[in-house]
Amino acid sequence: MKLLLPVCLLILTPFLTACDSKPPEKAEIIRPIAAIKVGESQKVSGRQFPGKAKATQEANLAFDVSGKLIERPVDIGSVVKKGDVIAKLNPIDFQAKVKSTKAELKKAKLNFTRGKKLIKDGFISQREYDRLEAAVDVAEADVAVANKGLADSVMKAPFDGRIANTYVENFQAVLAKKAVVRLLDTTQIEMVVQVPENLISKVSYMEDIKVTYDTFPDVTLAATIKEVSNEASQTTRTYPVTLLMSQRDDVEILPGMAGNATGTLVMPGSSEDLEQLVSPVDAVFTPDTEKQDHVWVINEQSGVVQLRKIETSYLTKYGIQVTSGLQAGEWIAIAGVHTLREGQKVRIDSNIVTE
């Protein structure tokens, strides 16, 4: 029995040691954060975004009815105005349809007039009278359809533009909904550029946007932002941004021309014409337990965030004027301010922030 005790202790020793050991500490997750440095110039220029020109309006024009094409007064490159005739189908069949449906309508109306007299004298039933009345409605609908078919046999330009392509020649049979010509509106031109997801939130701060096309390298067109997509490409993780610009008198930009867009990114946090510092609106918030505006200040060396009271003035086009509580050169968080906590360690993401 005495010999068994040391053996038992030896067996239990690894288990006791394992029980006494502490579980390994989890590595702290350092969250990347979007931030700006207030009081310094946030202007960034020079980055180019490639894209291709496209028409502001474009349409493949087709007939709603089938027939034989007898007239197409436009060719590729023809300039048309809204309402100009683009193409015509042979109208004979459509005119005959209108004539026959009008004759049926006339007949239905005469029968219905007779029916009014007959029902008064009791020579026809109410059911027969209702049938005569319904026949008039059907005949009127047939006339409307026939008239529309005749009108649809003439294709007119829905907007001012230029013929980009033709798909059917004269005297060819054309099926309904088959494209006859392609019409582009090039009075203004668009360019779609792809903006990375780490910059898309800053697009609204872009100013002085310029576009240069490879075909005319010495010509610069001023552009504005028309629309920003809120869905990123699944493959490139970029967001399409559509720029809009007017044509110039000395050159004509055509759809498909390649070019590059540049601009000046003016981020809030600095304003050369203002005495006070400026903070982005998204950076300023009021905690539930407070009644004063606050921001999260980030220590550039340690990455630790600190809640800071600030006093604000009024809104500018760049953000909110800060009259006290911040100093030039300090970093403040501009996203996720309601999810940060005092003393939390974060990382200023260089891909998000542009100084």
C-alpha cells in the first residue's frame, strides 16, 4: 500500500498542474477606423480614375407592330430632333384594318339603335339588348387598336440625338420589337468611373472634377457627379460613379471614348478661409449621458481613443465649426462613433484616410 501512494501522486501531478494553469489570453483585436487630422490641408489631387464616355440617353428603337420597311430617312451619324421620322412601315395593311374596324363599328351602332326601339316594344330580350350594346364597345376598342397600329407603323425620335447604328434596310420585313436603329443623345456626355470602397464615402467631398479623353489630350472638360452607386462590384469591390459633362463646341466626345477623371478631394477638418477648425458632421455626436457635443480623439502613437468634449458653432459646407476642445493636428474618428469605447485601441487605416 505504501508503494502505491507515490505512484498515484505521480499520476495526478500532470492533472493538478493542468488545472492550475491559466487559459491563454486572447490577442486584442485592433479595429481599423476612418479618421481625419483636423486643422491640416486635406486636399488631394492627381489620382486618376479611368473610364469610358457614354450617352446620357440611349435607346434601340423598334416598331411595336410587324410589317415591311418602306422608308428609313436616316443613316449612321444622322442628327435628329425629337419627333423626326426615323422609319416607316408599309401602311396599306394598317389602313385597311382601320377601315374594316370602322365599318364594324358603324354596323354595331346601327344594330344597337334598332335594339333600343325593339326592346321598348318587347320584341327582344334584355339579354339580346345587352349583347348589342357590348358589340358597340368591342367595335370601338377594335378601332382604337387599329388606329394605334397605323400610328405605330411610323417611328419617330423620342429625343434629340444621333443615329449610332442601323439594323434594318429598306424593303425588309421587320418583326415587332426588333431593333431598327440605335439612337444616342450626346448633347451631354457621361463617364462611369470605378471608385474603391475605401474612398467611396469621400466622393461627396470631390471638387473641381476634370475629365480628359485620350482622343483629345489637350482638351479638359469640367464634370459634375450625377450619381453614385450604393452597390459594389462583387469582383473588384469598386463602386460605379457617373460623371456628367457638357459637350464643347470645338470637339465632340463620342460614346466609347476612353479617358481619365481627376479631382480635388477637400475633406472636412481644414478650411483656409475660416479661423476655426472644422469637423465632419459624422464625427460629432452627443452621448446619451451628456448634453454636449463630443468627438473621439485618437492618439496617433498608441492608437487609443479618448472621448473629448467640444464646443461647436455653425455648419459650413465642409462640416461643423469647432470653437474649442480640439487642436490642429489631432486625429478624430469620422465613422463608427457610437460603437467605440473609452480607451479602446484602434488603427488609423491608411487606405481609408487621405492626408
